[in-house]
Amino acid sequence: MKVSKETLINAIKQGKGIVSHICRGLDISRQAFYQRVNNDEDLQIALDDARQEIIDFAESKLLELIRDGNQNAVMFFLKTVGRDRGYVEKQEIDQTQKVINIIEVPQIDAIEPTIDDIKEH
């Protein structure tokens, strides 16, 4: 049974963009779902809108935690959204230890041949 475009858009909205819920509700495979979405701009927009709505909801919950004084939420917000203001976690690496590569060459007590010695051989 082929699912109509309208039905698919409604399922995307109701399923909040969660593909497994959408597919289960429509009794279609994930592969069939993605084939339809990848070939239809309206379905792509509907899926993106549904996912953006979930992100908006999560952000509102994060802001509630910040208002309640949750320090982890405050730090998370500053490290992600506040990065451009300098709230970045940095790692410093102590590079005071030096790595020295030593190649030992044995001393060779050889006599370099002269041009006359080479000509003789």
C-alpha cells in the first residue's frame, strides 16, 4: 500500500520527525521512508521543520533549567551558545619535555683512497 504525500506529511508532524515512530505508524520501512523523503522537497521540508520544533522544545527546557539556577545547564549553554563570547573549554598541553633523537654512528678508521689508488685497481 502506497502512503499518500499528505498522510506522510501528517505522520512526520505527529511523529515529531522521529523516523522509527513515523515508519511504525504507517507500517513502512525506513528505506521506503527515506526514498520518498529524498525525492520530494516538501517531505524534506516537513521533516526538517518537525526536527527544528523538537530542538526548539529542548532549548525551552534548557532555558527553564537555567532560570532555576541549574549550574550544569548554565555551563552547557555558555560552552555551546556562548562560545563566540569566549566561554570555551580549553586544554593546555605542557610541552616542556624535550624529545631528543640521537643517532650514534660508529667511528670508522678507514683511509680514503686517493685517485691514484683508484686508478690502480
